[in-house]
Amino acid sequence: MEYQDLRIVENPTLVREHALDKLRNAISRGLYPPGMRLVERELCEALGVSRTSVREALRQLQAENLIEVGKRRNITVAIVSSKDAEDIYLMREMLESLAVQRFVALADENAIKKLVRIHKDLRKVLNKGDVRELAIMAGEFYETILNGSGSKVIADMARQLLTRVNYLRMRSMAEPHRLEDGMHEWDTLIEAIVERNAEAAAKAMSAHLSNARKAIVTKLQQEEELAAAAVPERAAVSSRRSG
Amino acid sequence: MEYQDLRIVENPTLVREHALDKLRNAISRGLYPPGMRLVERELCEALGVSRTSVREALRQLQAENLIEVGKRRNITVAIVSSKDAEDIYLMREMLESLAVQRFVALADENAIKKLVRIHKDLRKVLNKGDVRELAIMAGEFYETILNGSGSKVIADMARQLLTRVNYLRMRSMAEPHRLEDGMHEWDTLIEAIVERNAEAAAKAMSAHLSNARKAIVTKLQQEEELAAAAVPERAAVSSRRSG
DNA sequence: CGTGCATACTTTGTATGACAAACATAGAAT
DNA sequence: ATTCTATGTTTGTCATACAAAGTATGCACG
């Protein structure tokens, strides 16, 4: 007779993982906005952990492109340029349309029901106008699809990209026009998923992200032009006279 | 008048970066093969650096999916399953066909000449049959295209994927049949690039990676079946009776 | 006034040493 | 042979320490 596998799923949550999560969240939801300087000792205090752990977390954030190390070694929250955003959205388009295609092929009824539920909740929250909550739920929406795509490789990569543009997404949602459009695109997407039409679902996802890309890139370009006009040149070089 | 930017490009090569490079290379070229256990203190000795630096390097490798941390916290070189390999190659197909498309659109004569030169060298090395050197040059080939794609975001991601399957690529090249095919595919690709036919180049790249994918996935599946047959079941669970 | 220099502070990179917790190993005891 | 025990190994975490580089402060002097 065989013994069953009774092992407890150990979850001693490493300190560095905890720190990593906290920092990643802070960045992705804009609590630490792009360009903000991150000082190790301050992070230690904010997180209540040692420098060792903070530094290990920072190395992971660095590999995830969420922070940048300047030439003077100082660490700042990464700034996503309009060009970067464009490429990231192109990649999301490829990855997530593939992911949703697989989701439709693989998902059981429960997964689809979950998606439909999130979608309904989204509608409700939309009417309330709470952008923060909306962003979180939209995140759940994507997450459900990624989880159901059956590919850890693709899901991981898509998640990483999503995190990088999460702050931009949130700000983009603040514009009511884009929100309405996005909701319609989601409607189409959900419809295709419920009908288990993989092809249509992939197309819908692709269209949705393509539109989101255009909106965000346009907005970023405008901001970049404004910034360039306001500070004629060499703005980034002189670190002194910024205040 | 503007002051020129005279700053010296500082290159104090951080110890942790050095360690990271060394480890990444060791893994990607199979010196540390998949599944190998990595012990921090041994790495310290091998690299001649402190545990602090090794651990920071390990965190980056972890974020790059080149190593895995087991439930017992032990670190091993990541094993790429046939399924992972398939997904990675699908992503490479998407990314690198896009990259080469852009390369053709953007590249100056020099970049193209460089590519042609590498291609010629590849032919020569192919006849000599030195697989290691071949793999390195093929890497340069891809790297040149990625650098010329004009997108840091895409290039980074593609590089990361390439690193993950680099060991598999090397082993795949050991099979002469696949090598010949691959060379022909490269011929087609180079031809399209020289003619500055972006569309054709993208197609050629896609076809090449698709073929490479099939070859590698098939091979991996065979190996996995063999391994499964040799060790009936629960092989991964009992860490004791393996020796 | 502001120019220049000296001094003190800050931040990062790196190394060490310490210790607990989780495991693994080898003997010892039954 | 099974179980218990003592000992070693490995990782996770912290606290320090210090050098190098950069930044800020402040003072003296023409």
C-alpha cells in the first residue's frame, strides 16, 4: 500500500519575497511614480527589513525592468517612454491574443463563469467611477485568462509586461472616453469567449489592446512634447536646479 | 554654445554584474547543465566573490527563469520541458520575425554587411563542424538583428528567451541533419534581408524558428518519454533513493 | 559677491560574521 | 532493522563595517 502525499504546502513567505511584492505593487499602482528616486535605507525603514533583503528585491525588480539604475548608481522607478509603451503593447497584443485563444480551447465552465462574473462586476464598478478598483478588476480579468491559457511561459511574460504598463493603464482609465470604448471591446471579447469562438476571441483581444495602445501612446507623446517644451533641453542632465 | 557631453563612460564593472554574466554564461552554454544543483558557498569560491554578490546575481537569474528554487529552497539550473520549449519558440517566432522586419526597415548598409559576413563565417564554421563555435556565431547573428531592430523592449525579451533555450539550441545543432536545414533557412533569410524585403525576411525567420521548434520539441519529448520509462514514477518526489 | 576649497554627510557596492530554521547524514541504542 | 540522536550543511536574514563616489555645507579670500 502506498502512503498518500500529505505534505503541507509550506508558505513561510520569505522576507525578500514580501518586500518584492510590496515594492512591485507600490510601483505598478503609482504609489511610487515613474522617475521617483528609491533609496535603499528608506526602503528598509518603510518595509521594516534589512538592507540585504531590500537589495535582493531590487535586483529582481531590475530584471523585471521596473526600476532603472542610473550611471551614478542611483535607483529610480522606470519611466516608460511612448516608444517603450508602444512596443510593450504590441507584445501584449501578440501574447494575450494567443493566451485568450488557448483559454477558449482549454477553459472549463468554471473559468468562463468566473470571467463572466468579473465582467459583470466591471460594468458595475464602471458606473461608480472608481478608477482604482476598476484597474484592479481589469487586472483580475487578464489574470484569469492568463491562468487559463495553460502556458506558464506565456503567462509569466504577459504578466511582466502588464506590470510595466500598469500605471499607464490606470491613468488611461481616468479618461472616460477611453473607458467606454474599452468596455465595449470587453463586451465583444466576452461574447466570443462564451461562444467558445477562439478565433473571434483572439481578434477581439487584439483589437482591444491595439486601441488601448493607440490611446496610451498618443497621450504619452503629448506629455513628452509638453515636457520637452517646458524644459528646453539638458533637463535630465542637471540634477540640481530641478526644485 | 553647448557643452559637449564629455563624460567618461564609466565601466567599473560591478562584482555582482560580473558574477551574473559568468553564471548566465555557464548555464546557457551547458557548463552548468539543467537540473544541476547550485550551492551558494561553492559559487562564491568558484567566482571568488562574497555571498552577498552571489545571492544578488542569483536573484536576477531567478527573475530570468534560468534557475529554479525548489520547495526546500535549494537552487537548481532550470529544466526546460518540451512544453516550455514549445512556448518559448512560439514567442521567439513572434518576436524575432517582428524584429527582423524592423531590422530590414531600419538597418544601414553596415549592419547588413555585418550580417552577411557572419552568415559567410557560419558557412565556413559549419564545414569544420565545431558546434560550440557555431552556436556562438549563430548567437551573434541573432544579436545583430536584435540590436538593429530599434526596440530595446523587444530585443531584451527576445534575448531572454534565447538564453533560456540556448543549451537546447546547442544540442540540437549537434544533429547534422537539423544543421543543414537550418543553414538553408538562414540562406533564405539573408537573401530576403539583402533584398530589403521585410515581409519575406519576417516569413523566413518565422519558418526557421518554426522548424527549429519542431526539431527541438520532438527531441525533448522523446527524452522525456525515455526518462519516464526508466524511472517508473514518483521519481522527483523521493530525493533519497536516487543514488 | 562669488569663487574656490575643505570638510562632513549620503548613498551605494561589497565583504564578513553571526545565527536560526530546515534538512541531511551518520552513528548509536534498542 | 528501526528509531533516536548528535552533527554537519545549506539557506534566509540581520547587523556591521568600510571604501569609493557623489553631494552639500560652510568658510575664507580676492
